[in-house]
Amino acid sequence: MSVWLLCALLSSLVCQTEQDGHTLSINEVNVYAETDTPDYGTWVLNVEWRDEFSENNESREVSYEVQVYYTEQMLSVHNETVHVTPDNTTHHHWKWTSPIPLQCTSHSVKLRRRDQDHTGEWTPLYTYKGQDLNASKLVVYPREHVFMVGSNITFCCIFKTVPLPGSKFEIFISNRTYITKPVHYPTPSKESYDTFCDDKGGGSTGSSVFIGYPPDDQNLACMTRDLSSVECHWNRGRNTFLGLDKETIYTLNGGVCDVKSSDFGKCVLPAVPKQVTNWTLIAKNPLGVKTLTDTADPTHRVWLRAPSKVSHTAYARNVTLLWSWNVKKYTLFPMICQVKWMLNGSSYNETFNGLGLSSVVLVDLQPVANYTVQVRCGSDEHFYRWSDWSEITEFSTKEDIPEALDVWIQYFEQNAYVLWKPLTQQQSHGRITEYNLTRGQRREIIDKTQLCYKITPGNERSDQKITVSAKNSAGLSPPSTIIVPGYPDNEVDISRINNRNGGLEMAWDRYFNSTCGYVVEWFPTYNERQCAVEWKKISECDHAARCTWEQQDGFEPGVKYSVSVYSCIDDKPMLLQRSEGYAIEQRPSGTVQKLRGKQNGRNLELSWDEVPLHQQNGFIKGYMVTTFHYDSKTPIHRSWTEGPTIILTLDPGSYIFNVSALTSGGAGDNATLRMDIEDNIERMIVATVVGCSATALVFSIITVLCYRKRKWLKQLLYPDIPEPKLAGKWNSKGFYCPQMTEGYMKCEIQEVHNAERAATAESLHGLDLIRSNSTVFPAQHSYQNMYKSPVLYPPLWPCAEKLTSIVENPSYSMSIEPVDVAQIFELTLEMEDGYVPAPNCVQKNVVVKDSSGYKPQSTLPTNV
Ligand SMILES: *[C@@H]1O[C@H](CO)[C@@H](O)[C@H](O)[C@H]1NC(C)=O
Ligand SMILES: *[C@@H]1O[C@H](CO)[C@@H](O)[C@H](O)[C@H]1NC(C)=O
Ligand SMILES: *[C@@H]1O[C@H](CO)[C@@H](O)[C@H](O)[C@H]1NC(C)=O
Ligand SMILES: *[C@@H]1O[C@H](CO)[C@@H](O)[C@H](O)[C@H]1NC(C)=O
Ligand SMILES: *[C@@H]1O[C@H](CO)[C@@H](O)[C@H](O)[C@H]1NC(C)=O
Ligand SMILES: *[C@@H]1O[C@H](CO)[C@@H](O)[C@H](O)[C@H]1NC(C)=O
Ligand SMILES: *[C@@H]1O[C@H](CO)[C@@H](O)[C@H](O)[C@H]1NC(C)=O
Ligand SMILES: *[C@@H]1O[C@H](CO)[C@@H](O)[C@H](O)[C@H]1NC(C)=O
Ligand SMILES: *[C@@H]1O[C@H](CO)[C@@H](O)[C@H](O)[C@H]1NC(C)=O
Ligand SMILES: *[C@@H]1O[C@H](CO)[C@@H](O)[C@H](O)[C@H]1NC(C)=O
Ligand SMILES: *[C@@H]1O[C@H](CO)[C@@H](O)[C@H](O)[C@H]1NC(C)=O
């Protein structure tokens, strides 16, 4: 078996050698280098040949083996099998790129044909001659050549002798030629990279190579700017790092372009074709070529130049902008222009169009404002892109008449004032020079710093119509009118106001007679100052039937505010509602006043006056009374009371009492009282018993003696002695009073009157309760307002004083028999001659005063 195999192998070998004799068909072999840069380095070796044999073997697969040598030393450099496509060609061309420039040494090529069955004979060697054969001096290849970044370059040097020891040229390839290892160039060269070759014989030479990139231009866009030529623009992309004669050369549609800028290319073609046009830009440098194309109708590619010399004519609320065009052809060109203006950092814009647009009007501007404006335009028919913005132009608008003033009234002490809010910069539309106030026939000029005007009352205290305007250089603001009622409107209940999140809020029912909205007014209840109320006008209710007001800022903690809601009816305010309250409650800053105690057996009645109003800092909820033994720090008793009095039952001893008032903001400071509770009950009993016994004994003796001597005595003193009836009744009444539960109240009422009848809110507390049962009497409202309303108007006082005294009188009768308060007021009304409503009461009192000349101290306005 193995013998048979060997035999077969041998026979095949014999067969091959037989055929070799017939296969040498390759002729017309030509070996040459690319001739582009013949002297500085060339790497591509071309081998061409004809092979007649292939004509007959069209269908068969044919290949050629090619071997390349360095001729002198016959060093094998490259082997390759070249497959040729089976067609009818007989001419073949093979290219090989050498790792070293072909100039370095001679290269020889031989080849042979090979097909499925046959391998041809090797051709003779065909040689491309190197420069080492005849170079007369030291020379390095490659030189003055351009390479791509990242290339590996092998240099060769042709010596006359041999390289200096340690030279980079270390690899021997021929008698005169040495080469380097491949040198890697990862970065582009700014100038060039240099390599030197030194001969042992003293010769020296060098080579410069340039490392860069091929062209990388992008985004070719062609357009017209002046409507008479086409400009093409493109982005030059990555820097090639190649300078001088190696930089990129551009041609646009065949014409050379001179490109200066490093970032953007621009090339101009005369004439604007009125049709779709192809533009082809070819960018070429030693490392490559890039072709860019753009196709468009240039009339759809209009990029206008920026408008120039923008000028303006400004008024208060509009401005006319004018600009000019440097390009003649623009005058009839349909364009769209965008105007952008800035005010205080906000930007606005508007577009306009027209033929050769060169002026626009901006309206709805703010008066007295500094504007900056810019314009840009584009084609209106075939919009392509906006021109650049024109240069920034500044203009200032003129003054315009101010906005209407926000006017309000205040009654303070004995006067009425008209107040208005200063206009903000946005509202004043210029510099306010003065205010113009009209009152009936009188006109007054008020200084610009003043925001308040005192109404000196006329002879009759009727309503006064006041009109105020602000004035600036443009003129007077629309007039703001307010009708100042002759008397302040105080006839409403005062309720507590809601506080929320440190602010105050009010709600009221919609008042359908209101014609000019509502006004909410507020000020510190105990610290109202002249011309210093705050107000807010509410033109419309926020709900269908209910209106609300809320104010968060500007309230001080612990300060009580009075908030009033007025309806505005034909410029005249009408009080709808009034409330008082604290935006933020705090602990009382003052203590209770006049803390005192009264011992009654083992009961001690502590009482005090309330914390001064302005120190309450919140609504007083009650009082904490803490009892200590004198000398002890631990409280023995702690009690809570809502009213300013408490009864404590204590053993005899020495005590300290602390009383502090509480609000929702906390407890105030303590008022302290020291008191001794005397052990007087037994002593009193003993003293009483002993005293009574002694007295009884003396009386008995006297009685006995008197009885015995009664006739003598009668004769001596007086003929008739009356019975001592009174003594017995006084005693019985005095002892009953404290024991009766109902009677106790009577006694207390009497005491209150005897002690202090101070007209404070606290002492009116009882009356408040009564009033709620009998709201039918308007006189009570007026009475109520006297104490609770912070807006007090003098003529009310005498009437109120009368009412006060009237109220006091019936309260004495209450100690005899409890009387309903409604009855008290009936009584009051009778005494006032059946005269009912409070407002009239006021008027009536004024009249009485005027006629009688009666002047209740300083309560009347000075002018009366
Ligand atoms: C090419 O082939 C020959 C013989 O087949 C061999 O001696 C030589 O080393 C080869 N050369 C290269 C570069 O592979
Ligand atoms: C050889 O090819 C050429 C075109 O490649 C063709 O015109 C010609 O007819 C072909 N000749 C033969 C003999 O097939
Ligand atoms: C050059 O040589 C480096 C290694 O030295 C290799 O990473 C790189 O791919 C080579 N570059 C080229 C273009 O052959
Ligand atoms: C190369 O040098 C050797 C010895 O120096 C010499 O024998 C040979 O002829 C030289 N070859 C050529 C082509 O000059
Ligand atoms: C532009 O070039 C495209 C192909 O590149 C061609 O089809 C077209 O006809 C050309 N148009 C003009 C106006 O030359
Ligand atoms: C611009 O304002 C002035 C003065 O207010 C006025 O006379 C003029 O009519 C206004 N122009 C336009 C276009 O509104
Ligand atoms: C123009 O105003 C519109 C809105 O009114 C805005 O969206 C746009 O960005 C503005 N344009 C410029 C250039 O300011
Ligand atoms: C407008 O500019 C002028 C100065 O050019 C300046 O005096 C004035 O205060 C500015 N007005 C506004 C409203 O900013
Ligand atoms: C004040 O305003 C009135 C109109 O409200 C006007 O008739 C009067 O002339 C103004 N007075 C001055 C000094 O401007
Ligand atoms: C509203 O006005 C009408 C007529 O002026 C009057 O009759 C009516 O009482 C007013 N309503 C209120 C709630 O004051
Ligand atoms: C008031 O006295 C009571 C009892 O001594 C004490 O607990 C409380 O802290 C005192 N209040 C103040 C504000 O000192």
C-alpha cells in the first residue's frame, strides 16, 4: 500500500516537470516606479506583463507568483500570489508598495504562472535600479515628503562609506544602503520632522518630512448676499497642519479659490443664475482630496447684510426706527425684518415686511424707559436665513401722564385727611413734580413730597368731594375722586379678625349697591398715626357672593390691628364691617394692675385690673393664679380664671400670690401680692361671745335698774320714749345679704359700681352679653362704638356720656330688683324724649351744643 502511494507521488512529480517545458509564456515584462515624486521617495513598484497562454484558458483560474528582492544582496523582500480574473485579457498589471523608498536600492522581480494543473517557469529577474548604484553623495530617502499622522516611516541612507557607529541607520540592505527601523509619527508636525545621516567619512545630510492630515472640509453652502454674486461658504474642518506649498488647494466649479480664513472657507462666483445650480468644491492637499457639493436656486438662498445706521424718533409710547441699506439692489427686494428690543433685561420682538424695508414703528412702549433695539432682515418670498443683527441702538421714551392716584381717607383725632399712595416708577411715567387737588371750587398745588392732605372743615359739615391728580412734564394724571363723608361711619359691630400664617384675612358678603368696589383699610389699633393707614382697593369680588382679603406682610407681632371694609358707592366710602385682631399673638408684655385681696373669713377674694390694652399683645384668655406659702418656693395652689377675680379658701398664714395673664402667645409676667390670712374666726367668736355677754350683762343690769326706776327716769329725761324698731331691721338685712345665692349677685353689682366704673372693654363684657338679646336698639350700637371703635369723632362724645350715665342709674335699681337690660334702654329712650337712632342723636347733640354754648372739654373740633 505505502509502496503504491510513493509510486503515485513520484509519477505526479514527473508529470509536472514534463509540463514546465511548455509554460514559459510570460513576456513584455515591465518594471517601473510611480513617477510623481521621483527624487524624494517613491514606494509603489509597478509590474506589467503579457501572458499569451491565457487566451486559450479563458475559463480556467490563473494565478501568478511574484517574488521581489533587493537586487544587490538578493535579499527576498516580498512574495505574493496574484490571482487574475479569468477573462479575455492578456495584459496584467500588479502594484506593490514597498516599505522603503524604491530609490534606496535596486529591486528585482521575477514571476511565474500557475493554474490548476500547471506551474510555469520563473521568468528572469527584472530590475528597477536604485540610487545606490550611482549616487555621487550621501543621500537620505524619503525627504521633503508629506505623511499622514500615525504613519510608520522607514528611512534609508545611501553612504559613500559606512554609517557612524550608533546611527539610526543600522540595517544593511546593500553595499551602500542602510535603513532605519520604522519610525512612528503619532502627532502632526508644526514645521517638519528632521532625520540626519552621518557618514563615517565625515559626510552629513538630512531629511525633513511633514506629518499632517488630508482635507476635512464640510458643509458647503452657496448663497447670494448682494443679489449680484454667489458666495459659497464652508467649514474647513480639522487643521491639516500642512503649510506653504503643501496646504489645501480649493477649486469651486473649476475656478481656483483663494481661502484665507483658517476656520471658514469662502469663495465668490460672479453672477447669480436664476435656476437650480450645482456647486462643487474640491479640496486637495498632498494627503488627499475632499469633494463637497451643494445644489440650489441661488434666488432661494438670499442672506441679506445687516441693516446699518439705525436711527430713531421716540415718543412716550412709540418709536420710529429708520435704517439704511448699503446694497443698491435691496431697495426693491421683498424682505421681512425682525425688530428685537430690550427693556430692563426682558426681550420683545416683532416682525415687519415690505419692499426694501427701512423703517418701522414700535408701539405700546413704556414711557420714560431706556430701550435697546436691533434689526435683522431676510427674504420674504423664499426665506433662507436672517441677516446679522444691526448694531445695538439705544433710545429713551418720553414722559407720559401719570396713572391715576390711589386715594383714601383717614379720620384722625379731630380731623379728616385725604391720603394717596406714591406712584411707582411704572405708574408715574416720569418725574412727578406736584399734586393738584381740587375741592369744590378750590384748587391747591401740593408739594411732590406730600402724600396726605388735611381737610379743614367748611362751615357745614357736609360731604366733601376731593379730586387729586399727579403731575409730571407730560401733564396731569386722570383725576381720582373721593367723597369724604362729613362724619366717620362707625356704626358696625366690631368682630374678631382671623389670623393666618402671620397675616390677616377678612371676608364679607358682596354688597350689591357698590359701584366702585371695596376698600380694606388697616392700622394698629392702639398706635394709629396721622396719615399712616394702609389700604387696599378691591375692584371686584373674587367669589359670586363673597369677597375676601388677605394680607401677609407688614404686620408686627403682638400688635392689634383694626381692619375695616368699606364699600365704595359713587366715590363715597361706606363702612361695611370692622374687625380687630392680631396677626401674631404674643404673651402680654405687661402685668395685671392693682392686684389686691380682701379677706372674708377663710375666703380670700383676689381681684385685679386688666393688663393695659397696648401691653396685652393678644386676646386675654384668662389668668393663672399661683399661691405660695410665704418662705416656700413650691406652689401650694394653682388656679385658672377667665375673669379678673378669684376666691381662694386658705388656712391662716402668710401667702404670696402670682397672677399672670395668658394669651395664645403665652403667659405674661407675674403680678405679685403678699397677704396674711389672719386666724380671726375663733378669736372673733370668743371676742363676740365675751363682748356680747358683757354687753348683755350691762344691758340686763341697766334694764333692770331702768325698769325699777322707770318712772323716775321718765320724769327725768323725756316724757315719751319711742320703740327702737330700726336696729332690728338693719341687722337682719346685713346678715342676709352674703348668705343668699341670688342676692349675692346684687351685692356684687353694687360693689363694682362703688369701686371703679372704668369704661374699659372688660367692664363692658357683661353689657356685650345683654346686647346680644336686644339688638333692636340702634342706640346700643352707638354706645358700643363709643368704647370699641378706634375712630372716634368728637361730636359723638356728649351723647355717649349721657348714655353712660343713664346706664349707670338703672343699675342701682337693679340691686332692689333685677331688671332686664332691654328695660334699661326703654328707660333710656324715655328719658331722651322718645328719641331713637344714634346718628340723629349725634346731630342733635351738636345742635344743642351750638345753641347753648355748652363745651364739653376739648371734644369738639377746633373749627366749631
Ligand atoms: C519567498 O519564497 C522563497 C522561496 O519560496 C523563500 O526563500 C523566501 O524566504 C520567501 N521570502 C519572503 C519574504 O517570505
Ligand atoms: C475581450 O473583451 C473585450 C472587452 O473586455 C471584448 O470587447 C472582446 O470581444 C473580447 N474578446 C473575446 C475574444 O472574447
Ligand atoms: C505603526 O506602528 C505602530 C507600532 O509601532 C502600530 O501600532 C501602527 O498601527 C503602525 N501604523 C501603521 C499605519 O501601520
Ligand atoms: C559589494 O562589496 C563586496 C565586498 O566589499 C564586493 O565583493 C562586491 O562586488 C560589491 N558589490 C557591488 C555590486 O558593488
Ligand atoms: C447637478 O448634479 C446632479 C448629479 O450630480 C445632476 O443630476 C444634475 O443634473 C446637475 N444639475 C445641474 C443643474 O447641473
Ligand atoms: C406716536 O406717539 C405720538 C405722541 O404720543 C403720536 O402723536 C403719534 O401719532 C404716535 N404714532 C403712532 C404711529 O402711534
Ligand atoms: C421673539 O418672540 C417670541 C415670543 O414672542 C420668542 O419665542 C422668540 O424667541 C423671540 N425671538 C427672538 C429672536 O428674540
Ligand atoms: C436711562 O438712562 C439714563 C442715562 O442714559 C439714566 O440717567 C436714566 O436713569 C435711565 N433711566 C432708566 C429708567 O433706567
Ligand atoms: C388742576 O386740575 C384741574 C382739573 O382737575 C385743572 O383745571 C387745573 O388747571 C389744574 N391746576 C393746575 C395748577 O394744574
Ligand atoms: C341699595 O340701593 C337701593 C336704592 O338706592 C336701596 O333701596 C337699597 O336699600 C340699597 N341696598 C342696601 C343693601 O343698602
Ligand atoms: C409666674 O409665676 C409662676 C408661679 O411662680 C411661674 O411658674 C411662672 O414661670 C411665672 N411667670 C413668669 C413669666 O415669670
